[in-house]
Amino acid sequence: MRILPFISFMLLVGAAFSQAGLRAPSDTTSLEVSVRQDLQIEKLLRAHQEVMSRERGINGFRVQIYSDSGNQSKLRTQRRQAEFAAKYPGVESYIIYDAPDFKLRVGDFRTRLDARRFLEKIAKDYEGAYIVVDMINFPGFD
């Protein structure tokens, strides 16, 4: 059933190119394309650019390795951050305060799969670690 529309389409295309004056261009390097679009699209694009310029990151994933609350919780979280930085240099870590907890999250992963791979790598050192959805920093260009 699907082949009949395909065959008829191919016949129409063949007939269109076989007509005098309608042939495929032989030199495709000098083709020009002009795009006409509604002014509302321009406004939407500008609005999108403004919103994205205010954002400080993109949606992604991090691994939460520590959470603490109570007296001296900020200090204990900072110590854990220093320990992590010594074990895994080059991996960014972030302390987040979500009242009443201080949380230590690590990494900037675009996909859950990347975060999962890293979680498996650090699982022996941080047994209670888990993946969280978070705003991550824009990825660098390597």
C-alpha cells in the first residue's frame, strides 16, 4: 500500500524534470536561497535569545554525594568538598543550600548516562551517592 504513493510521487518528479526549461541545476555551488518569514518569528527568536542570555546554565545532571544539616553542617560539607577535590581533581563540585540542608553535588553531565557512568566510578568511595537533575554549567569546547 505504501509503494503506490511513492511510485506516483516519483513519476511526478520525473515528469517535472523532463519538461523543457525545468531541469536540475548542474552547478550547485552558486545557488542562493532566500527565506521569507513572519515578523513574529523574529520577535520569538529575540525573546528566546534574551531568556537564554539570562540563564546561567542548561538542564543536566549532577551526582549528589553528601547532605548535612544542623550545627557546623556548612563546615562539614566544605571538608567533604575538599576531600572530593583531592580524590577526583578536574571534576567540579558545588555546595548548595536548600534549607535546612547543605548538599554537595559534583559534575556537569549533559545526559543521565554520563552521570551514571561517573556514579559507578565513585560508588566505592560514596555509597549513598545518587543522580539528581540540576542546572549545569555550559559545557566547554574541547
